[in-house]
Amino acid sequence: MNDPKKFPIKPRCGFAYPGTYGHECGAPAVEVFVFHTELTRDGQFFTGRCEECAKIRGGENAGLVRREPLGNQFNLFK
Ligand SMILES: [Zn+2]
């Protein structure tokens, strides 16, 4: 069944420094970071990180719940 609110994650790094909205890193992702969110049905938000951005502490990486290998994760928005 096609679910219009089910978004496979992009295999690209979605890290953006504070104040750089719209300027995500965009490098090929090597792993997936998982965060808590109120925006999805399962309370989880998945986003790709490249090797360099995965090393950054704070910023958009603050609140990291866990890291996963890049796979077929998807976000289920409400
Ligand atoms: Zn990156």
C-alpha cells in the first residue's frame, strides 16, 4: 500500500550547521543517526550522516539516540 507520509531516508548527509537552513552537507551518507521526535508515528526520526558530520557533537547531532548502519530506514510522519 502506498503511504504518502512514509519517506525513505536519502542516502545523503542531512547535517546542517545552525543558521544554515537549506545548506545541508549533502555528502554521501555512511550511517544513519536516530533521534526522538513528535513528528512521526513511531517517535523516531532517521537521517543520514557522512563520515565527517558523524564526528560532530552538538548542533543537529545533539540528542542523538543511536546510530545505525545505512539501510532502508524510513520516516513515518503523522
Ligand atoms: Zn556531512
